[in-house]
Amino acid sequence: MTSTPDPDESFGCRGGGRRFIRGMFRGRGGPGFGRGCGPGGGGGRMFGQGALRLVILRLIADAPRHGYELIKEIEDRLGGAYSPSPGVIYPTLALLEEQDLIRLAPAEGAGAEDGGKKRYAITEAGRRFLAENEAEVNAIFARMEEAGAGGSAGRAQLFRAVHNLRTAIRLRLARGRPTEEELQAIIGTLDEAARTIERT
């Protein structure tokens, strides 16, 4: 059997959250954590070598889950500012299954499928692997909790607001070139918003 490539830990950043997350993890390299994402932040890496597999395995040990549930759970634990991509989660699930650490959940109860999504459960070998790496797993989840507290709902809302502003400008320009009067009105609104933020 051809070994599944180790996708490990490339995470996508959500808009303005990138600098916040990068700053949070720079210079604070606890077990399994990288330096964040973007230029100068570890090349998009949130977790260090093998840490993503431990995170996924621990979450599946808590309850059988499919890929989308894992993405949302990790995103929620990191305060909404950071989210793993399906292109990382699903290859990692395939790797864990190949290593006999997880398996498709049985048809009873939650079932192996949920709307066409494969749901996985941990195996006994997976539980032993978690036990052998308990200290590192606990350290990783402690750091995730710290990151989630720092990436609070307020910050997530701020990042969404910035994204909404950029989207509004892009959509307006896509409708056609604004008149000089309209352009000055937009510029004035943005300048006033900047002054208000600076004074806050």
C-alpha cells in the first residue's frame, strides 16, 4: 500500500486574524506549535510536526466526528480567527485511518455516514497512542484554549467587519466607476472612520 503523504499542519488564516494569530504564537513555541502564518510567521503553519494528528485524534476520542465537524470544532476552540482547510483535515484523517488509529464509526447510533460524510471513531490503538502522548496532547490543548481566549468573539467580529468593508468597496467598484462626488463621499467616510478608530 502506498503511504498517504503526511499533510501535517498547514492552516488557512481568516482575513485580518492572520496578524493577531501570528503575534500570539511568535516566540512562544510550546509543544507542537509553530509560529503562526503569513510572511515571517512559519509559512502558514499553526501546529508543529505531528500536532494536528494529535488534535484530531483527541477530538475523535471525545466523540465520533466527520471532517466538517472537526474543522468547526478546531475553529471554535481558536476563537474563530483560525481554521484548518479541508485539504489538510481529510488527508490527515486518511493517514490516521491507514495507521489504524481511527476507523469508520459503526452504523449503529451516530452511524458511519451523516449526510454522505464519513464519521470516524477512535480505535484501541488510537487510545494507546493518545495515552503515550498525553503530556503533549494536554499542552497543545492548553495552548489552543489560550489562543481561543485571546481570539475572543469581539476580535472575530472586528475581523469580519474589516472583511465586510473591503467587500463593500470591491462590490461598489465592480458596479462601475463612481462619479467624483461619489468617490469623495466614499473617501470621506473612510477617513472619518479612521479618525474615529484612532480616537477610540
